[in-house]
Amino acid sequence: MIPVGKIALWVGGAALLVYLVLLALLFWFQRDFFYPAPKMVVAGPGPGAGYEDVRIRTADGLTLSAFYRPARAGLPTLLFFHGNGSDLEASVHATRALAARGYGVMLPEYRGYGGNPGAPDEQGLYRDGEAAMAWLAAKEVPQGRVVAVGNSLGSGVATEMAARHRLAGLVLISGFASLDRVAQEHFPVFPVRLLVRDRYDNLAKFPAVTCPILLLHGTADDVVSVANSQALARAQPAARFRLVPGAGHELAFLATSQSEILDWLSAGA
């Protein structure tokens, strides 16, 4: 008969092995988890929609797709960065009401998404954001007329742009304090915060943001917890923070979010 102590050792060893294997999988495949990039090329919004199908060039030599609709005279341009599982079609949907009111929209697509070359990572997405900023500058849209809008993962890119440049405003929808914090919330039994390579540490960058800020978060968001936006609001007490009762992680695509943004912009941000 096998001693109970030896059985316990075997079971414990097997459990530890499974744990380590899962930990290794989380580490090696983390970018597949964070960037489930849609590969399908999105067609433009169509004739009469007022968008241009444009190309932007990154500092590391990639040519990326983007949709652009110029602003009506006197109104700012919204530079929209979508979430990790979205694409340009989703960006058009999330900004449709804003564009209809005459606000300009610049909708860049990330590297590795929608048929674009390259592979997404934190520094790469920052280069994509800078390429969009440079393209707007070449179109004579200055920094001071740009409002960066970031949804979910896009909150990391939008915050980076607002920390680097003197923008007209920053809007975060379902934004996070940092990506590693969100990952730790989803995998509490693993030391995820020590393993995540792409951190998008919005909370650390918030003190460097000098423009007006709007934070929107749904109370039923089970992907990025409300605690993330609450932490950001504490770091920037002057920010306007709106909780949307019952809304989940799809908040950016609800009429409520565009209405909140319109009200904020109309009030002079």
C-alpha cells in the first residue's frame, strides 16, 4: 500500500507542475490574449459618408490604414483608439454621432489589425498613435485642436498621446489604471503583474496630462473593473468622471457614451 504522505507529495507535485505550465502559457501567449487582432480588411464607410480612406506612416516604416473625416470650422478633431478586439468599423460606429455633429474624426488602425503589417505591442501602438498625430499635423490640424479618445485598450494609447502632447482633451471609455492590473484581476492566482510585458501604465502617466479629461465607465463592466477609472479619477481630481448605470464593457457603442462626450465638448471640455 502506498503511504498517504507519498500520495500527497505526488498530488502536490502534479498540481505544481500544472500551475507552472499554465503560468508559462500565460507568459508566452500573453500578446495573443491582449491583442486578438481581427485580420479582415474593413471597407470604407461608403460614398457620401464624408470619410477619407487614408494611409499613415509610422516611425519604424509601417504603412497603416485609417479613416478620416474633417471637422466643421471651429470644432476639434477626435483621435479615436479602439479596444483590443475591435476594428475600424467599430471605430466608425463609436464616433458616428460625434461626426454627425461636425466634429472631425481620425480613426487609425493598429499594426497587425485589419490587414495592416506588423505585430501589435505597447511601443508599436504608441508609434501608431504618433503617426496619426503627425498625419493630422500635416493636414494642418494642430495638437491643440485634437481630443484623444481611447476605448479599453485604446485608453493606453490615448493617455500616452495626451501625456506627450498638449491636446485639447482626453476621453477614456472603460479605461484602465494599467493593463497589468486588469490582468491580475482576471488571473488572481498567478503573479501576472510580474510577467506582463505591455503595461500601459495610465495611472503613472496621469499627472503629466494637462488637458481636460473625461472618464466614462459602466457599472456592470466585467472586463475592466470600475475601480480602474476610480483610481484614475483620484489621480486627476479635476477630471469629469461619469458612471453609467448598468452598462458593461460595450459602453463605447452605446448612445449614452457619445451623448456624454457631446455634452462635455459642448461645455468647452
